[in-house]
Amino acid sequence: MKPTLTCLLATIVISTALSPASAQDGDKKWYKGNTHTHSLWSDGNDFPEMIVAWYAERDYDFIALTDHDILATEEKWVAESFIKKRQRAIGTGAIPKYRKHFADKPDWIETREGAKDKADTEYRLKRIDEYRKLFEKPGEFLVVQAEEVSNMAGGKPVHMNAFNMPGTTPIAPVKNDDDVQTVMRKTLQSVAALEEKTGTPILTHLNHPNFQWAVTAEELAHVVEEKYFEVYNGHPGINHLGRDETPGDEKIWDIVNTIRIAELDSAPIYGVATDDSHTYHGGDVRPGRGWVMVHTDKLEGDALVLAMRAGDFYASSGVSLESIAYDKATRKLTLKIAADGDAKFTTELIGTRKGYDAAAADGKTGIGEVFETATGTEVVLTVPADALYARATVTSDQRHDDPSFEEQKKQAWIQPVGWK
């Protein structure tokens, strides 16, 4: 059966307002959030409520802690020695910060003698139902339950995030299998079964395909059930730019879209940007590097998932958009980019033509051709009549505030249009 999406409208209008913070289409607004973050519940190095506070104190509207193969719904204690070993702190570490933050709530922090060493104090990690109460405000800030399902295929990591998880039971990772596609499909089937059982929409995105060179573009393309992947992940070790024999994340996007539309008669894949943060006391896997902007009428988990399924979102590492509109009749993609001081912006319309040459050089008549380039904050781009699809990347001339690779600039990635 051919996949369909609710974003297939005669005209897709995402926003017509003047500010990303208040952009509206009727009752819709832009909501900023991160769908990939880690805490002491798995391999992060800070308490969950301290991490949520970091996002809540900035301009985020929602956050999902996606610890490996676990939901924060049970009782879990961690030893002080474990926390100190994990934090690899530069300056003040997790425990002093935690105690200072909750100095006026002495009953919040729970400790006990260590199970193995009585002198090694253990700390109880708060459950999501507990720390949510500290931060959530209707329409202002939301904590979404999520998980990173940590599969292996042929000894390599095939990690997938399940966002907006219901209940208290995590999705179990697939046992090691040599076939990447089988592993992905089994995970997607588990998520689909849970969604059908609970009625809760769950968004599953493939994480960092180039991490340990685990998932090829061709493998991802053929798992058409997977509708999302990380076009940008802020972890410095995920090989965002690729290598000579392996494409970077953006080129992966184009290869996947080309194969799906041209060969599989399927819908393209959507791109998300995330932090994948693990370290909060120094270190190089920090929060704040990548996020999604979701356009919806409610700041609720279900509404966020449904909007992303409709393609009503974009990915960003620092560039903000005021509006995005695509007119199917004229094949024009119109963007309004929010000013950022004296920053200058270059927008590329990228895609693949029906008669593409797979061996052609980047940017030419092959996969991921640059159809058009424009500058400025108000851009109108025309999708060629023979294009299989087109997407846009907006790049600022300003350096990323906290780069994950050399010479990184602030960017935004707009979802594919013009494909049906």
C-alpha cells in the first residue's frame, strides 16, 4: 500500500505571522522542542529535573528525555560514586549543583546508604510523573515521555527514538540481527502495535545513521515505514559530514527521498534536528545545538506528533523562520526568515529530477541537485516541473553558538515538497 500523509494539500501554509515566538495560522503556534536527550536514567550525567530545568529556563516549549531502553516510571537509585564517574565534570559537578538548586526544598532530594558500600550514598532518581509537576504549564511548557530504543545490527548501533510514549513499559530493543532493515522494521512494528493498543500517536525517528557508519542511505530508503530521521544531531561523534565513501546526513536525505519516490513509489522522509545531549558539566555532548519547530494548535504530545506527521515542522540549528508556504499550483515555496542581528542568509532549493544521473557530481544533475539559490530574509523558490521533490536548506553566515563540527554555521531544514 502506498504511504499517504495529511500534508498533501493543494496548498500547504504553515505560518503567516511576524514572529517565530507567536507565529499563528488561526490558532496554531510554533513550538520549539528537543526530541533526543539523556540523563542519569541511562548514559547522561545529570539528574532529569536539572536537565528539564535547563530547557525550561531557555526558550524551549517542550522536551523529551530519551534514555536508552527505559522509561522513568520505576524506582531507580544511583550511587554517588557512579554519578561522579559518569559526570567527568569540568568545574562543579552534578551533586553540588543538584543540592544547591533544591536548597529550598530539602525533602525533594532522597538519599540512602549505598547497597554495596554504606559510605557510598545513593540518590533516588525522580520519576517523570514527579518532575513533570515542577515544570509543566498548559500551553507554555511540556515534558513528553520518550525512549531511545537501542538496537544492534551486525554489531552496529541502530538507534530509534519513540516520542510520546504512553504507559510505563518501554519498547524492548531487537536482539542483535545482521540485517539493519529487519531490526528497524521490528522496532517500528512494536511501536505500531503499542499505538494501536493505546490509541496514542507515537513518532519514531531513526537516530544518527552515520554513528559508527551503522545505517546506509539505501537501507533507510527501503524501510518506507520509517518517516523521520535525524538530518542533524548535535553529538560531535555522529559523523554528520560523512567521509569520502559515505555521504553526510543531508546527502543521505536526498538519496533516501530519491529512491523512495523514483523507485518505490513512496513518500519522502522528514528531517529532524536534535541535541542527543549527554554531558551537562563540561564535556562535548552538550544541550542546545539542534531542535525542531512544530506548528500546531496545542502544546500536547498527541498534537505535536500529528503536526509532525502532517509535515508541519522544520528542523533548526540556529535559524528561525517566520513562515513557510508551498503552493502546489504554482510550485512555489515561500520562506520568511527571522532576522538575527546582522546575519545574512543563503537558501538553497535542493532535490532530484526525474531524469537524474546517480553518478553526477554533488549539486549538479544528480541526486540532491541545487535547483536554485537565493539570499535575503524573504525568499520565493520555484520547484522545477520535472523534480521528484524539493527541500530547502537555509544557512546563516553566522557561526553556530556551540558548534559540533568545524566551521559549522546556523541552519534550518525545510521538509520536502512538490512530490505529489
